[in-house]
Amino acid sequence: MKPRLFIILLLGLAPMQPVFGEEKSPITERKREKALRDNDREAEQAMARDMKLYNNREFRELETDYQAASARFREADAKTVLEAFLKKWPKGGNRVGCATLYLAQRSSGEERERLLRECMAKHDECYFLNGARVGGLARLYLWGHLLGTGKADEAAKVRAEIEAKYALCNDHSSKLLIDVIQTDTP
């Protein structure tokens, strides 16, 4: 190495190359923490909307039914249970949006795409209690679905929408969607 280049690197005057495999998030830790707090607050407000949409008895029953349905998410009969929940609660609301997204995740092909688009259109402002936004996750899952079905142009549009409007939404593990789409394969 030439002495001048060595001195420049030593003094930090030249831009350093990132370590191989190291990804730098465009979001600061402070902004990330604020986004997660904001998402939690939005989830609380979404639940409060359900409390206004239903009377006390209905709300308790809705929540009990939802918890029972979501607990079966990984079971073989999950689709049937989720469909029954959605049929019982046609009035809609936050938990209906969450259940619709779960149903989309348990579906495949055209049905999966249709349900994800329904979540985007009808349940965008619904939230899981961990702050994950149904509309953001539906777009993330649709992006992956479109990539997997060879619809790269449509997938690019969905990714751009995530970056523009849903970047600070979090997934179920509290990872921001901007980080998910930049570092993970859907």
C-alpha cells in the first residue's frame, strides 16, 4: 500500500467500505424506536375502534373468537376456523382485518392474492396488538407472492409502495418493513 493512501485510510479521510454482508439500515435507532411506539399506539386505537363498533358483550365474544381462531393458525384446520370467524363477524373491524390476513397467509395461488389485496383495500388501518399493521404486512406478503409467481413488474410496484408509505410499519417480530425488504427475501 502506498504511504499516502495508508495515511488517508488511517485518518479516516477516505470512505470506508462496509464489511461484506453487513447491511446498514436507512433508519436510525431513535427513529426505529419512535416508529415502534407509534405502531403500538395505532394498535391500541384500532382496538378502541372495535370497542365502539361492538357492544361490550359482542366485543368480548369477538375477542374470544379471534383468540381461538388465531391460536389455531398453524393447525391443519386453520383456514376453516378463520373462514367461520369471518362469516360470524361480517360487520368488520380491526380483528376481522387481522383474521383476513391470517386467512390470506394460509391460502395459496389466486385466493391468496385476492385476500391480500382485500386486506390492502378494506383492512389497511387494522393492527395486530404487537403493532404490526395489516395493510403493511399484506403488501409485504403480496410482494413475496408476486415475486414467487413471476410477476416482477407488479412486485416492484408493491415494493415501491412499501418503501414510500409503509417503511416504518413493523412485522410480527418488530422488524421495520424497510429493513425486511432490504435484507430479506419475502
